[in-house]
Amino acid sequence: MMNRDSQFVAKPFLKNGQRFFVKICGICDTQIAQVCVDAGADAIGFVLADGSPRSISLESAIEIQSDLPQSISCIAVVRNPSPEDLTLTKWSGGIQFHGDESIAFVQRARASSRMIIKAIHSGVEEILKWDSTSAIDAILVDGSTAGSGQSHDSAWLEQLAALRPTLKKPLILAGGLTPDSVRSAIELVQPAGVDVSSGVESARGMKDAGLIRAFIAAVREARKSSATN
């Protein structure tokens, strides 16, 4: 299967020579997906796990993906899938494991030129465990409850800021980020990328085009500020 994410695996989180990665997650329709593309997102995420107001079917995700340019990375978000889950074989984009998957399971799911992200909710020990494995390309540090919009406290962000330079894998920061808070989070932690879902919604599960544009603009401003300091 030809994988559309090969460019991101070869040089993770590099686009147009600028080292950063912005992912808008929980996309449910083509119109909002196109808003993300036009606003300058590097990736969009489709939630293919039950129990979320943002969940869509694999078939719907494939249909939306087919309308998007090859330049944007499409990530399927799964939670504790079975070995027979069709996402692991039929999905041509990257996969973000967001549950309690083992390293061995994720390693078996790995495919040539497929970007693999592992979401972690908290704990330095867990981050270091996944940082030491070849099963993944990046670590995403989320809030304690996925998709809840719960922000990290300042002490944990400071801990991540101290830990981040020691990691081998790129660190993607998620969890409660908004257009108003993302700049300070980037400046403190200096992650390789950011991921947002509820922070760009006007209501739970309802993406807002204006908030998506504002979020990405705030990220670019933060990066510009970091480059000049």
C-alpha cells in the first residue's frame, strides 16, 4: 500500500524547512478539513475510537482523506484496537495510538513509511519508556482525559520543558491548548509540534473555522518570536 505520510516519516515534523508540526484533531467533515489545510495545518486527525463526540467511521475518514492534498498528513486516532482492526490494514495514513497499547502491539502495527504517534497522558517514566523504542516516530503528551480540554498545570509544563531536550523522539504537546494559551505553552516547552481538538470548538465536537485559523496563526507567531529571540 502506498503511504501518503512517507515524507513525514523520512524527516519527521519538517515542512518547507521549518521544524514544527501543527495537528488539528477530531475532524469529521471535508469542509472543516479544508479549512485546516487552507489555514496551514500540517496534519489532521480522525478519531476512529468509540466514545467520543468526534468519532467517525473508517470509511468516512478515507473519503475525507481522498479529497485532501498529499501535502497534509492524515492521522487515524485509535484506542486499544484489536489486532484485527481494519484501521491497521486499510488506512493509508499515520496512526496515533491513544490507549494502553503495549510497545509490542504498536511495533507489530508498524508499516513501511507510516508515521506512528503514541499518546501519553502523564508521567515522565511512561514518556521515557516510549522514547526508548523504535516502535514510534513521536510522543504526544495529552491531558489526563483525552478530548476533555483539560489543560496541563504549570508545574507539569515546566517539567516537560526540562525533559524535552533529553528526548530522542519529537514531543508533540496537546491537552487544553487554545488560541489564547498555545503561544505561552510553546515558548515554555519548545515542543516539536502541537495538537488541538476541543480548543478550536464552539461546542463539544463542533469545530469552529475561526478558532482553527486563530490557533494556527498563534502558533506561527510563537514560532516567529522564538526564532528572533
